[in-house]
Amino acid sequence: MATVFRAHEKGSGEAIALKVMHKALLDDPDLTKKFIREGEILSDLRRQDPDAPVVEVKAFGTITDRDRCERPFIAMELIEGDNLLQVLEKEGRLSVGRAAHYCAGVCRALVPAHRMGIYHRDLDPQNVLVAADVRGRFTVRLIDFGVARHEHALQATMDGTIAGKPPYMSPEQCRGLRVDGRSDIYSVGILFFALLTGSPPFRSRNPLEVMRMHETEEPAIPPDLPYEVQELLFRLLAKNPDDRIQSIEAVLEMLLAIAEARRDEWRAA
């Protein structure tokens, strides 16, 4: 939907990330609303919880380009670092403590969102940046709430589209059903699995086949993982939302316990 530029604020000269919507999409009012909505959601989350590890929004609105075309933009803090997909590509797989620490940071970012009835719906390694500094207890920032929806805005099949990337989608997302916070919890489980093993559990060149796997196949959880990690993955990746852990706060607590028991693994990273 957009290009992200490295830019500088006038006056302070501070480096920022400037996300500008592609000109070719301006005729689609729904996409324009989604774009602006991301800036609103991120700003609301930081107001509700300044310590939440989400990317900080400096400003959002419309900007006039060289062709005098009004284009939506979001100006955000510039995060110097890799996203988790780049980390995986470099390292293959992560230690249990480090994977738990990163996923705990994602859950910590989702806590205020879920309390506000906002669900991310597009959790994957590319949307988690590993930050160079520390905010609170975590070294990650969750980004890209572009397809997030408030529960009151959801319809049974949304607007006819299915949001998310197939390897990280929940079974209910794959069916085009109404989602809630438990869908994000499933995606956190897929992310945790990918960080621990190097890839998500369901893979195919055919995205529809991946979606079918989410609906019908059980993930092959590696037996060499610690028992408590296997048990957590099993509960996060239940096909039926009612069988999963029911709150993001509970998932955060469990991941923190795993990370704290292996603090040396992520402190040294």
C-alpha cells in the first residue's frame, strides 16, 4: 500500500520513518480509510499505554506531493534494526529464551489493543522490529496495524476480504469468519513456533493449501523442545478458539516465565 522513506523532521532534524500511500491506490476510499486508521490506532495505543512496545507515531494525515496530489502519510519513529524475518534468515532459529522474550514483547504490545477491542490480524515476523534500545522490558516494536479492526466494526465476513498472511493466519481467519483476540493469540503461537524452529508449521507454495492446513492439520511440535514450551504451543495453536488460552495477558505471563527462566539467552543477544 505504501512506500516508507527515511526522512527528517523540520526543526529538530530527527530521523523518522515516513510512510506514504501509493498514488495508484488513492481512488479506493476503503484503502485510504484503512491507511489513516493505522495512524489513529497506533496513536491511541500509545496514549492508553505509553510503555507499550508499539512504534511511536509522530503525525498522520495527508501530504501534497510534487504533482500536487494529496496522499495519506504516517510519520513514525525510525527503528534502527532488523525485523524478525531478517533475524530468522540470518540465524536460522532462536533459543527458547530469546524466542519467548520477543513473543512476550508482541503480547505486551497487544495488551492495550485487546483491552480497547482492537485486534491486529496480521501478526508475522516482518511486523516485529528488533529495536536497538529498550522500552520497558522489551527490545521489540510491533508495527503495521493497517488491517486492524475494532470489534464493533466487524461484520460476519468483514467486507468480503480476508486479512493476514496465510502462514500466520488463524483457522477462523482462513474461513473468513469474525475474529477476536484469540485469533491474534493463535498467530502469536505460529510466530513462537517459527522463531523456535526456523519456519511456521504449515508451508506450501499454494496459499489456499496453507489455509486448509490451518483448518484441518495439527502442527508437528518438535519433541526436543522443553515440556512447558510444547504445552504452551499446543494451547496457543488449538483449532477451536474456545480451546486456546483466552486472554493475551495470560499468554504474556506464560511467555515471561519461560523468558525469565532463560534470561541469559536473550540478554546476550
